[in-house]
Amino acid sequence: MTIKSNCCSCNSSQQRWADNNEPRSSNVPLRIDMHTHIMPPSLPDFSKLYGSPEQNGDDWMTLRSHCLSSSGPSGQTGAASTKVDMYVGEKFFRTVEPNCFDPIVRMKEMDATGVDVQVISTVPILFSYDKPIEPATALARYLNDHIASVCRDNPQRFVGLATVPLQDVSRSVAELRRAKVDLGLKGVEIGTEINGCSLDDPKFNLFWEACEDLDMPIFVHPLGYELERENKSRWGNYWSAWLIGM
């Protein structure tokens, strides 16, 4: 099954924001933000791809329109909002601002804060290493297509990193190659462990070799504390997920 992303509708009729910027002085250093995350403004229901929710699990990430309501996140009555609510299955995860999914808003904020270029990567909760490989691979492709389209529409402002389904090394190598050769992404973002396996497990050797062969730098990012499946015994003390894990 091929999934075509329509998640770049915010870019479809725009002129590139970078084209409107004044030329840079050669004496001004380029400011690059290496650690930024982006996601599509919408996601298909991956629990129903290549099987049923009973087979694939029902705790996939979904995005819902945020409603302005004092009683809670989306699903409540209230005025419409430009924000989006993230759900894992039916469990509310967090509300995100438009700068998480709208490149126009993001570039305006970059200009306001003096950032010339962002290196963009997927939100770590979307790694989906614990999911069946077919829908997990489809999700990785969908996210990579989205990131590549943002970079393609705004090449002076964004550099993209891929995501891969590391629960299957051969699928990961194939998607890494597609991300480099077909999409033009410049590196890859991965987690700190894959379903209990540390990154020094020999089964990942083929992946490291592919990264080297393709000249794809690796950004290692932990999940953080907000998911039950994160290994808190490993990262829980002293903000270690952020100070050491990254």
C-alpha cells in the first residue's frame, strides 16, 4: 500500500519564505538550530493498515483538532483552535502549537529569534519501534516524505533527518537508502534503545555500516519521561534523558 502525504497543504500555495529574506552579510555567522522536531498536521490511522487494530495494536498516535474548552483536551465542545491534540490510542498525550507542524509559522519564529536554519526530525513518540513492522515501515515512510517536502519547499531554511523502523534492521537500511537517495535527507534520528536492545547490540551492525556508506550522520534521541514504556530506571535520575541521553 502506498500512502501519499497531504500533510503539506500549508505549503501548497506559498512562495518560499526564504525568498523574501534580505541577503545575508558574509560577516554574519550562520545560526543553525540542530535539535528541532516537526510532524505532519494529520496522520492516517495506522492501526488499520496491513491488518486490524487487534493485530496492530490500538495505541498508535493520532492527531485531533484542539477545541478551546476549559474542561479538557479535544473531544470537548468549544471554539476551534489552530492547535492540535496528540493522542496515543485514546489517551491524551499533549497539545502542540502550530509551530510544530506549520512551516510558515516556524519560519516566522525563526526570523524573530535569529535562527537561519533548522535541522528538523520527527517527534520521538512516533518512532513506533514496538509496533508490527508493516505499519511501522509505512509510518516511517510517511514521516520521511513529509520532512523531505518541507525541506524541498524551503531549502534555505530546513535540513531534514529521516526516521527508520529499527525493530527490523533490513527494513531500516532500505528506508535509510530511500531517504538519502530519493528524498535527499541528510541524516537519521534514532532512539537510545529498541525494545530493550541497546545500540551496541551486534544486530545493528548492518545499520551502522549503511549509515557510514551513505554518509548519514546519526542523531540519538531518548523518548523522555512521558511514556510508560520509557526505561525510567535508566534515565529517571537527574534529568539524565536530556543531559546524558542526548
